[in-house]
Amino acid sequence: MTISVPRRVTQATAVAALAALALSGLTGTTASANPAAAAAAPDIPLANVKQHLTDLQSIATANGGNRAHGRTGYKASIDFVKAKLDAAGYTTTVQQFTSGGSTGYNLIADWPGGDPNQVLMAGSHLDSVTSGPGINDNGSGSAAVLETALAVARSGYQPTKHLRFGWWGAEELGLVGSKYYVSQLPTAERAKLSGYLNFDMIGSPNPGYFVYDDDPTIETTFKNYFGGLGVPTEIETEGDGRSDHASFKNVGVPVGGLFTGASRVKSSAQVQKWGGTATAFDRCYHSSCDTTSNINDTALDRNSDAIAHAIWTLSAGTTTPPGTVFENTADVSIPDNGAAVTSTVNVTGITGNAPSALKVDVNIVHTYRGDLVVDLVAPDGSAYSLSNRSGGSADNIVQTFTVNASSEVANGAWKLRVQDKASADTGYINSFKLTFP
């Protein structure tokens, strides 16, 4: 599926634009003109990550062989991770929900400091299926996120953005825990999430190196890291929308993540690229053999370090300054007398509500502007009419509109919605831009 994605905002100078790409971690967000350089991320010790996996294996072994939702092994897993984070100085919260008649648990950990209006979050699901201990799926992601959080504490890292980590329950039952977390966040709190990074199965025994293709800046951050190692990557497709990032993406939060493959068979081209065999990426997917023996150390090590790199890089940007422009320059075709189409920009880093004089720059190329209905759609779905089949037979809509959006939370996914209501003329959205004074 091809979708139109918002592009990174540019500033008045190329220097600021390049700094924003490296440091903002946000689609459509610029940093200030002279952002501080991102601190180098520490190496994440593989031995520490593997020790967490050993501990999770021991928990499963002592609790019927699994760490599934509603089972004693899952609650013991939550308690294990929470104790590590509490000792490291995190503020932790255990969130309860109910699924299938059993109590489930999410664990949220906040690192003190950072801009509370810009929250970078990383997470993974902690539950296994009932048929096994779930060490690759998803002890691997959970352990790597845990060790990255502990590395933040060991280093005393104080990023510009606020850091939050999450471990989700009942993912294996349909993303239940992460959906619950997102549903309980007030709209204003959701808008403060500048990005969510998801890590589900990052140590597959016959690994590939897959990167989510959701938020462009997050995607580029991971690709650049692996490129520096000389490790080629591919876009993740096997589990797209099937892990917890979908819960955040569905409410407009920029998302990204890593994956090393599940039950799909590695192709011969992928074997040439990454090594291994033309068999399943994880032969023990959702099985009893998903134990500590079901981990590729090289993949786990590389991905753990990539997590730290992304956390350090994407949390170092500065708060979005006044006068910031959020723009999408991707072309979106407008079907003749057809369904409405949208162009989206993700606004982040703006405190409070949108202004009463929000500038909306519209550039639509079309042979008969009188066919078009054009609306600005706020993150909560409220629509503001910009043009309703006005302008007669003139072509194109290249115009700056001013919208009183003061009742809307500023941060979130804003859309330009365009529909052609008559036959015989065609066109496309050329660009869509919001300017916050």
C-alpha cells in the first residue's frame, strides 16, 4: 500500500534544516536554528541484554513454561522489569486492564526531566503466547528496551525531550494493552508524544534487518545507523500493523521500529544479503522452543545498539520555536468526481492549543477549481471549510487561508481534505503548509 507521508519541515537556512533532520525525531518539525549536538549513545552490553532474557526464561520455567496474559508468569515479568527501573530512578506506573476475563498489566516508566510537551517513547510487548516462554517474541525487544532505559540512568542522560518507556500486556491477543494505554491518554497528552518506537522480535535466529516505513525521520535514523555498520536493511512488511506501534499510529503519533522476522521464509536474495538459510526467520515462532537458545546474538546486539542510537538521537532536538512551518510537499492525485483525498502534516512541539489565526497555505493544481471542496481537518476530526466549489472555471487554488483553530490542540495529525465534486477535470494536491505564529 502506498500512502502519502508528511515531509520534514524546512527552516530559513539549510543548516537549520539539516540539524532538524538529525535531531528533531519528528515528521514535520524543525529544531531551533542552533540545536545542541546529540550526545553519542553508549554501547548496550549484549551480556546485560542476554541476562535479562535468562531471567525471563527462568520466570517462564517457574510458571508453567510461559509468560502469557492472565498467567502468573506475565505478572512476574512485569514485577521483574519494574524492580530494575525503580532501582535505577525511574518513576514507574503499572496500569491494569481486563481482557478475556483476566487482569492485564502495562508498565510505564518515565525518566525525570525533559520537555513534558515533547515526549519520546519506546516500547515493546512483554507477554508471550501460552505455548512457550516467548524469549525472541518478545523477550528480545523487552530486554533491549529495558537495558537501553538502564543505560539512560547509568549515564545520567538529560535529553531535551522527556523520555518514556512502555512494556505492554496482551499484545498476543490483539494489541490489547497498548490500545488501552492510548485510549486512556487524554487528547492533549497524546499530542505531546513526539514519537513512539516499537521493538518486537529483534533477535530472530535466522535474522533479517527490517525497518518500519512509517515516520520518515525515525525510519532514516535507523537506516543511517545500520548503513554505518554496512548492514543493508529492508522495509518491514511481515508484521506491519500487527504490533503495538499500530495503536499509536492510529491516533496520529509518528511511529517507527525494528524487526528481524517471524514465520515467513527468508528468500534466496535475503540469504545472499544477510546470510543464514532459506528457512523461516524464526523457526520457533509462537512455539515452546522460543527459549534462550532461539536468539541470534549478532542481531540482538546490533538492534540493541540501534535502539540506543535512536533514543539518543531523536530525544536531543530542541522545542519547536514560534513561526515554525509544517509542510507536506508530496503530490496527492485528486480523482475526477471521486472520493476525498488527504495530505497530512504531523504537528509536534507546540504547547497548548492552535492559534486563532492559523495560516494554511494551499497549493492545488486543478483545471477547474469550482469542482473542489477543500477542508482543513484537525487532529480530533473537526473540519474547517477553506473552499466550497468557489472560483468558477478558474484553475488551481494557490492561496493562504486563516483559520481560527484556537479550540484545537495544536499537536497531532492535521489534514488537508480535497474532493472533486464534478466530472471532466483533474488535478492534484501539490503542497499543504501550516504556519504557527
